[in-house]
Amino acid sequence: MVKSISQCFVNLDGDKNVYRRSEYVKGRVTLNVEENIQIKAVRVYLYGEALTKWDIFLDRSNRENIGREKYVGHYVTFHNYQQYAFFYIFFSAGTNNPPVTLVKGKQTYRFTFKLPDRVLPSSFEGEYGAVRYWLKVLVDRPMFNLNRSWYRAFTVLHNIDINTTALKVLRT
């Protein structure tokens, strides 16, 4: 089976990989298309979620506890252009329209997302959970089982003022 898209690169402007609240996550997606293909859309999603998971063992049974909390969820769809308050939407063929052709060669799409102004938890990986932020690129094909996805993680840090009274270290 020949892959119609051989590579996908998600490059963040300035090779930046660490962000804080209210900052813009900007970059470009580059697809190396090996042959003309019919698509419904090329989409870029920005996600931020916390996931917790632990097991409780009681007598002869165990129970798995899973929790999930979403912090950010924006998306961009490429083809035609319209701007909204916090993110861009590039419309595609749409649900009732015929597919569009993604032509052979290198295709590049720019994206911009603004992180929310509210406090965001810092990225974290632990034994019982994680807080993760990532970009997902989806090439949406007319038949969903032909869709392709790629992912790119990045870090979000919470602003901490080390001069606050609670964080000052007593000196002896």
C-alpha cells in the first residue's frame, strides 16, 4: 500500500516549545503529498487535558479509577479563510459539498492559537496522572478509515512569582 502522505511536520515558530497563558501558539504544518488525494479537510487541533488513573484493590476485586479534565480545545480547518475571536477556521469542502483535491507535492498551512487568559496548570507527568498539551493534525478523508493523524506535544508553564510571601525561603 502506497502512503499518499509520506510525512507531516509540525513546526512551531522560533522553535519555541514552552508557552504560558495568553500566549500565541503559532506555526506551520507541512505535508509531503505523494499523489493527488481527495480530502474533506486538513485540520489542526490544540488540546490541553489532565488525566488521572489509579487502581483500588479490595479483597478479590479491583477497580480502575479514571478522571479527565479538559483545559483547552480549539481547532483550525484549512481551505477558505474566516477569523474568529480566539482561533482561525479555514473552511473545507463541508459535509454536503464534494471533496477537494490535495495536490501532489509539499503543502504548507499556517496556524495560530491563543492560549486562554485564565490560569492553566503546568505540564506534568506522574505515576498516577499527567497534564498534557498537544497539537493534532488530521487529514480528513471522505472515508473515515483512511484518515491520517499526527501529534506534536508542547509544554505549558504556570507563571509563578517566587517573591510572594508563601514562596520566600527564610534565611538564617
